Amino acid sequence: MTAISKPAPMVEARPRESWSDTLRRSRSGLLFMAPAAILVLTFFFIPVIIITGLSATDMSSATGFQKWDWVGLENYQRMIGNPQAAYITWNTVKYVVLTLSLFNIGMALVVALLSTHIPRRAGFIFRALWLLPRITPSVVYIMMWKYVAADAPYGILNAQIFGPLGMETTNWIPAQPWVFVVLTNGFVGASFGMVIFTSAIESIPRDYMIAALVDGCSLWQRIRYVILPMIRWPLLFVTTYQTLSLLTSFESILLLTDGQFNTEVWSLWAYHRALNNYIGNFQWGFGAALATVLVLVGIVLAVIYMRYFQFDALVQEPKIEAL
Amino acid sequence: MEDTFGVGSRSRTFLPLTLLSLLTLPILVGYVWIVISTFSTRTYGLMPVDANGNFGGWTLSNWAFLWEDPIIWRLTANTLLLATGLTIGVVLVSSMAGYALSRINFPGRKSFLATTLILHAFPSVTLLIAIYFVLRWIGGIPVLGRGLPIIGGFGYNTLGGVILVSVALELPLGIWLMKGFFDQVSWDMERAALIDGCSRWRVWWQIVMPMIRPGVAALAIFSFISGWNAFLIPYTFMASQDQSTIAPYLRGLVGATVPINYSEVAAVGMFQLIPILIFFIFTQQYLLSIFGGGAKGGQ
């Protein structure tokens, strides 16, 4: 029996690697990844599970961490039945659509176009200035806006514009809260699109512009028929990306009005209910249900964003392994 | 001076220049106010006035908080600690991961890369409620939770916890940027070193990292600024404003129910703003590129 040994199978010249071999070969790779993997697991994946689970409980500071119950979809039913839900949804739509169209896209495009049609150095200075609100501490930035809008005789609007014109003076934030919600967010948000649009405009081949000029195009015609069609991909990208970030960002509204004067938006609602309110009853379960809705929207948009923005092209095999 | 499209005569650039200046004006007004205000008794709009409402009233008394209020120095130390911790954490963790993703084949590489890209777009603020529970759980671990010197630990209501959360939330951007920088490095030197028997760790630390110094600098600057500015995470996960960082403390001053003295509060704001402005003057180019680079996925 043993004399006639089986011929070595030709096909398995390279035997399938055992699990432990794979592990040994890729040990350093996995070790390099370990800190990032642990952090991503702890602060992204586990939280997504927690928040989904939490949304099916009635956990609040009244029940504490011991006496809570599973309540199934009750939080979601309460959410739909809540009289606040309708106007908060409307506020959220208003906030996202106005800020996105007027500033994150509109103003970004205007600044990018204007700053590429003046001497390079001046254009660079203006773009740097537009970056300033983004890197200013948000608390300081909102404080500036609060002073711009403050009561007479202090506020800049009242002292420099409305007072001298003899018009009505007031504290403009309670008077026109939405103007200031859009302005404060917009002046920060515009710089993202501005940077991307500028590099897109600058990478349009000069020949196209010169051809358009030779044909006698006006500035408007050049923008409409040459520049806009050539940057439609960055336009689409900024629109989707900024929709998502506006939908879930609430920091400056929190600082500006804290949701007063009818400016509560969905993400701030979740935050208030679960983590920060004056009544002191933290409804973790209900807040988690509100946040879960945003998480779902976030995942869907992020996946769409990944699919349509050529992910595979970015994932080449590492060259060094082909050694 | 050369115009981008070579179409710029003086008359043609006049209109865009004027328009752009008008649009940019609102940004400048706030900064002009904060500078004037910190050095005057009070201001009517942009005009500094004395107690009777006449022009003048220049003073340094708004800065008295620097020596009269010992809290500010503890807050400054905490803010510095947060910014430094965030910078070191983000640069180390994301350059390690970025290197592995760019250079080493290991099971799960592709899916981790996909995850990173999705997380890059994923709105992490929606997870704050759940992160509160994670931090409370970490807080229950002995020593690691709340028994460490200086940073207090990594649990809820500790500076270490705030740093840890901030590092984690910045990782998707950091990993993506670092991977991009590693991808651009030629791998000849690296291969030579590996053939000579150098370990992956030495290759990473002594050969490749020095080659992407501009990338490391860009990410470090970006992280430091976001750590120094951070409001929401310290505000949410540090229970007491007096123990946390400058931003939540300033928010307490601005949001106070009593009539606030804008000039005094502006001085605290200016105090937080100065390092950022200095940073800004020297590093605008880096920052402009990182905001473009952070979104490279779309190009």
C-alpha cells in the first residue's frame, strides 16, 4: 500500500494557503491596520448597532439604565404622530435647500468664477479669505454674527446701516432667524464648493476658452456653454456631498439660536431630545429613533456617492506585492 | 500679472474684482469688529465708544481675564492637549492604515477601503447619542476608563475620551488622504529596502514617512486646527464647562442669560482666534489643497 504512493496532484502545484499561513503572511498588514480598525469599530460600527437597538427601547433618564423595556417600533410611531415632526421636517428642508442653493452651490460657483477671471494673485487672496470662516472656531464665528445682528446701538447692522437710514432697529436674530441660519451656514459652506469648482475651472483646457473668445462669446455665453458643461461632474458631487452634510450638521444652529424662534431641524431635534435639553429628561430611545432615520439616509447617500464616483478606479492592487 | 484665461485687461477685471470685494465684505466685518472690540470699553457697531457713547474709550481691561480668571489657563492647557493629542493620534493611526492600504496585501483590504470611503461621506454627528453610551462603557473599565493622569482616562467626561472620539471621527478623511500620498511615492527605494531585509515597520517609519512629509504636515495642520476649534464633542462629552476646553466655555459666556459685555467676551474669542489666524497666514496653501484633496473621490 505504502509502496505505491499516490502521484502528487499536478493541479495543486500551489496548494491552497491555509488560514494560518494567510495570517502569517499578512501579519504586518493587519498590525498596521489594527489601531484604525479598532477605532472605526468602536466609534462607527458599534454605535450604528447601539443606535438601532436603542431606538427600539424606551430608555430615558426616567427609566435609567436598568428599568427600561423593549418597545418595538413605538418610538417611530411616536415620531410620525408627533405634532412637531411636520414643522421640523419642513424646517430641515428649508435649511438644506436654501443653504445649498444660495451658498454651497450658488455662492461657491460665483466666487470660483469671479476669482478665476481676475489676476491670479488677487484670486488666490479672495479664495483664502473665503476659507477664513471655515477655520475660525465656530463659537467665535457665531459670536461675530450675533454682534452683527445685535440690538441698537450695539449691533453692526443697526449702527452702520439701519440706524443711519432711519429704519426700524431690533435684534435681527429673533426677527429674521432664517436669514441668519442660512447666512452663518452659507459663508462656511461656500468654501468647499469654491475650492473644488476653482480647480475644475482651472483645468479646463485653455484652447476651449480661446476658441470661445475667437468666436466672440460674451462672458455669460462662455460660462453657460463652456464652463458649466465642463464642470457638471464636480457640481453633482458637491451637491450630493453637501446635501448629506447639511442634513446632519447642526452645530451652528445650536450656537446661533439653539433651535429657538422656530429654527429646530431634525438633527438638532435628535440631539436635544437625547443629550441636551433644559428639562433634563434625556429620552435616549426616542432620540436614537430620530437619529436612526438620519443614519439610514446617510448610509444610502454615502453608498450612492461611492458607486457613482468611480470607486474601483481608486482601489488598485498594491504594486509592492507584485515584486 | 497673468490672468487665468489670458483675457484680462484692466477694464475686464474691474467688474469681477468689485463684485468679489462686495461679496467678501461681510466676512471681513466680523473680524474687524472683534479686533476693535477687544481693545475698547464698548462698541456701537464698528465704532469704539467710551462710557458716555463718545468716540474713544480705548482700553486693555478686556484682557484682564488672562490674569484674573485662572480658569482660562486650565482651559487653554486642555485645548492645547486636545489639539496635540488629536494631531498625533490622527497622523499616526491614519498613516499606518494608509500605508497598509496602499502597499500591503492582506485579507479585507478592499472592503476596509470601501468602508473608509463610505465613512468619509457618512455623517458621524448622527452617532453622538450612541457614542455617549460607548464612552460610558469605557468609563467603567478600571484605570483606562477614568484613572489616568493628565487626560483623566478615555471614558465619558474625560479629556482622553474627547480626544479618542475626535481621532476616530477624523480617521476616514485622514486615512484617505494618507493613502493618496503613499500611492504617489515611487516604490523603488522601498523594494530595495525590503530586499535588503528591512522590516515593514522600518520601511514605513524611516523611508516612506519622510518622503511624504508635505502630506503629513497638511494632515497635522488640519487636525490641529480642528482640535483647537472643536466645540460639539467637548461640549457634549465633558459635563462641566469649567473643566473642558475654551470653546464650550466661550459658548457659556455668549449664551449667558444676563446681558453680556460683548467687549469682554470678544477678548476671550480673540484669544482663541489668534493661534488660528497665525496658522492661517502661514498655511493657506496647505489648507486650500487639503479641502480639495479631502474630496478627491469625486474628481
